[in-house]
Amino acid sequence: MSAVGPGDAAPDAVFADAAGRPRHLSDFWRARPTVFLFLRHFG
Amino acid sequence: MQRHLTEVEARGAQLVAVAQGTAAEADRFCHGLGVTYPCVGDRERASYGAFALPRGGWKEILVDPLFSRDGLKRLGGASIRGSLAPHSDWFQLPGVAIVDRAGTVRWLHRSRHSADIPPAAAVLAALDAVVA
């Protein structure tokens, strides 16, 4: 399987918010076009 | 990108930082940097894997500006403390993705080493094509 790229459906990864609720990346892009900045190790 | 937040929002888009670690660790880190846009914690690095952002080796991470004197000054103590967060991977390389409202990846930059950060002008130009 090839890696995701421009033109592909974005992967909708899920992670927990501060309250422990699941948060989807799509929660953001459904509202507005979104620039995701994936940071290095500092977080 | 904080300095370009207004330009992003003027295009009807938003910035979201995804940090390694818990939501609380991400909050602390982004607050320390003065980030005012959403900053989320991805403890399992699920999104990094989903976008196939690579891990580097020592060679790729030692070009990190963090290791320069200026980089250390700029990032400050808060970032250093954050770098020791238990849920982070020092070898994980960064990236930038632009996703439109339909959920399509419109632009993607996978960093080849830790200093390989796309200039803001390139990100804004890519965003222009999305919102045109």
C-alpha cells in the first residue's frame, strides 16, 4: 500500500483530548481547510 | 507559523499543531511557545503514522536547530523541558499537511531531516490553491 499523498483521502487519526474524549482530525478539517503542523519531539 | 496566523485565517483556513504526547503535554508546550491556535496531543503518534511521516536517525535529527546556540535561545527552557516528555520520540520527523473541507489531502510535506521545515510562503501558496 502506498503512502497517502495529495489527492488522497486524508487519514482520520484519533487521539484523546484533555478530557479523555476521542478527537478526530476530521473535527478540524470539516470546519475549515486546515494546515496541520506535525511537531517534533518537544510535545 | 504563529506569525502567519492572520494570513491563514484571512484565507478562511486554520492552523492546528499536532504534538507528540498527551493533551496536557501539548498544551504546556504550545503555551510556552506562545501558540494561540489549537494544539492537540497525539500520544500514540497515530496521525504521524497515518500520514507516513518518517522517523530519522541520528544524522537526520542532529541538524536540528535546537542543537545550535541560537536554537537553544529561541526555544528556551520550556521547550527543553517539553523535549523530555515521556511520550515523545526524538527520532520522529515533522511534517505539514493541508486538508480541505472534503477531507482530501491537498498538500503534504514530509521532512527529510529535522531542519527541513517548509517556508511559510510555500505553505501559504499551497493554501491559496486550496481556497481559490
